[in-house]
Amino acid sequence: GVKLGEIDFPPLLGEKTAFDDVDNVQILDFNRDWAMEGMKELAAELGGEMWMCFPDRKELELAREEWPGAAYAAATLTTLEDAAEVLSGGSEQAWGASFARTAEGLFGTSNLGSAPDMADAPSPAVVFAVQPGEGGPLEDWLNLE
């Protein structure tokens, strides 16, 4: 009967001490890798009804590149921004997402990653939001809730 839960995990446990200097990219990579490995069994059980939401489209693209294969493609892979829009029928984008979409429109191209195809995605039974790192896009988290 759990409707909303939060799982905290230490993906860097054993990898760093309190004195090590770890950058945000390393944190994002460890969070992505832990989430992808940890979700395999649940994704196999739920298929597309398991939504994995990444902090942004670039992180989603990196997850697909780093974790190819049917076991990882079983889930619906998306972003916080895109999931919030699908689940709520619209979205007031966080300032970072809004800025990125405006830049895409102005310049016609982007290195931010393409939008995931959510047209045929089944309704989620579980939404697994991957921690975006230290101080990530908080507004997108609030939109998702």
C-alpha cells in the first residue's frame, strides 16, 4: 500500500571518504549506475509500467549509452521534466529546463539530449526518480510530486 516512498542510498560508499574531493559528474554517474543496476528485477516484473526518471535529457541519453540491452530497456526511461508533463497533463518547467528549451528554440539544435518518446508509455505503477546529484533540479522534483 505504499503510495510514495523515498529510498536513500550511498552509491559512493566504499569509493570515497569524507576527505575525498568528488565532483558532481562522479555523483551523477554513480547514482545512474546504481539505479540502473538496482531496477533490473523490478523492470523485468513491471515492464514499461516502471518509469525511471533521470534529472535531464542528457543524463537519460548517457544512461541509455552506458546501459544498453533489453533488461534495461524494459522500463520506461524518461526525465523528471518529461514525466511531470505527462503525469500532470502539462508542466510549468523549472527555470533550468525552461532556459534549455528556449535555447533549443533559438539555436535550432542542442547538446541537451532529445525528448523521450512518451506517446505509447503505459501509466506508471512505479516512478523511480534518480537522484540528480548534489543540489539538482529541485523544481523538477517538486513538479514530479
